Amino acid sequence: MIKKVLAIGMLAMLGNAYAAAPSDELILKFMEVSNVKRSLDSMRTNADTTLRNNFLQTLQYQQLNDKQKKIAEEASDKAVKVQQEYLSYDSIVKMVLPLYRKTFTKEELQAAINFYSSSAGRSINQKMPELSTESMKLTSELNKKVMTQYQQIARDAAERIKATQ
């Protein structure tokens, strides 16, 4: 008897969970009002620049002659194009739709849509890119301080290791 009650309860919970799963339309609406596309476009632009710079640095661009530089630039452009295909908005949406469905209920997304559609939500959304930029600057400054300490620790350790030989 208890097994039957538990089984019925579990089925009811599964039914409720399934019924509460958000539709793709609702997820896309949330992504629209929360400016996900703008954020992804900005991230992709930064990722493209970083990839291009890293690619050219790896190929020791500054030390190449003009003909070699052209080849390096063409190669970096190809690499960026591949990245853009994988990081296009449509590609990312296809990847994240299941994550949104798994993570959020219909009610949660609707509440978020309501918030981001409000004047307060729109105001916060407009300020987020600036907040992100400033946060990245702080993180970069912190990393510089920490990196200096890490490098000093490594130098000290190298000296101590060398002294034991």
C-alpha cells in the first residue's frame, strides 16, 4: 500500500515538474528582455579579439616579414571565423535551451520576464554592462597584485631549490 502511495506521489510530482517546464518561446522571451543577445555579442567580440591577438602572438607576428604576416593574419581570420560559427547567437541558444528548461520553471521565468520588463528591471539591465566592465577591471588589478606575489613565491622557491643542489 505504501509503495502505491509513493509511486502515485512521485508520478504526480513528475507530472507537475513536467507541466511547469518552460516553453522555448518563454525562454526566448526571457533571453530577449534580459539582453542575453547583447551580452553574448559583446563577449563574442572580446573573444574574437583575444583569439586573434593570441593567435598572432603564438605565431610571433612581430618578428615576421610582410609575406609571413599576411599568412598569419589569414590564419587568425580563419580561426576567428570558426569561433564565430560556434559562438553565434543561434548556436548558443540551441545549446542553452535545454539548460534553461532543466534549471528554471515556467513560473520562475515568467517572474523574471515581468521583472526585466519593469522600469527597475530595464534600469538594472542597462547598468549591467558597465558593472561587468568595472568588475573586470577590479579583477584584473587584483590578479596583477596576486600574480606578483605568486611570481615572488616561485622565485624564492627556485632559489631555495637551487641552494639545496
